[in-house]
Amino acid sequence: MATRHVSETPATAMLRARGIDFSEHAYDYVDHGGTGESARQLGLDEHAVVKTLVMQDEAGKPLIVLMHGDCKVSTKNLARQAARKTITPCEPAVAQRHTGFQVGGTSPFGVRKPMPVFVEQTVLELPRLYINGGRRGYLVGIAPQVLIDLLDATAVNCALLE
């Protein structure tokens, strides 16, 4: 008898519906622990844990940036490459309204509103990446090509080492 998987989220539902192969990795969520905490608990390299950041341009239009866990985003470089005047992080409540996900559990898959997705070029060079699966304390492991195939992500070079 098949049972509904306990980890089903809008993100995993989208991945399953599209036939995407992914692994599941649950960990104990820690407030403000970020990718460092998830990488530590799961025994992963933080560089392979990809954070999903919700930002907005000068007109308040949202966009998603996918960045290595151990890097920051140069919003100046991102704005230039994305043909925007400025890009700034969204406030948590605004990010949640755009994506439908609680901050700390934001996935680029299954978002409430379609929005452009930008991915740091070197993320696409990883053999496998780990990204939020749509809830706090839950990552999915996927092939980087999924970001291009499913999200039509645009590669950019805007990483700053933390």
C-alpha cells in the first residue's frame, strides 16, 4: 500500500510531476543557522548547498537568485548582468508573499508567482547541489541542469566570498 510522502511540498510536487530525480535530506532547522548549519548536520560541503534568495528590482518586481551557501551576492554585479538599475533583498514578509514559502524554507520550485531566476554560474559546475525543498529543515539533492531545464535560470557571475 502506497502512502503519501511526509515531505510533500509544492516544490517536491513540482519535481515529481516533471519526473525529476532528487534525493531528500532532512535536518533539524536552527533559526538563523543558514546553509552552514544544514551543511554541518548533513555532512555536506557548504559550497554545494545552494541558497534561494528573493530580491527585487527598482520597480519592486521580484526575482530569485540561487547562490552558493558560502558566498554572498554582489547586488551591483547582479543588477548590471540582469539589466536592472538596482537590486535589493526583499523583506521576509514580501518574499513569503511572492513565493508562498516561509523564509528559511524557500525553494525556487513551486513558487506562488512566476519570476525570473538567476543562478551563479559556478553552481552549474557542481556535480550535484542541495537546495531547499520547500520547508525549513529540508533539502533536496538535484543535478544542476535541473535549474536550467525547469526554471529557465539565467547564469550570472555575482558571487562574493563570505
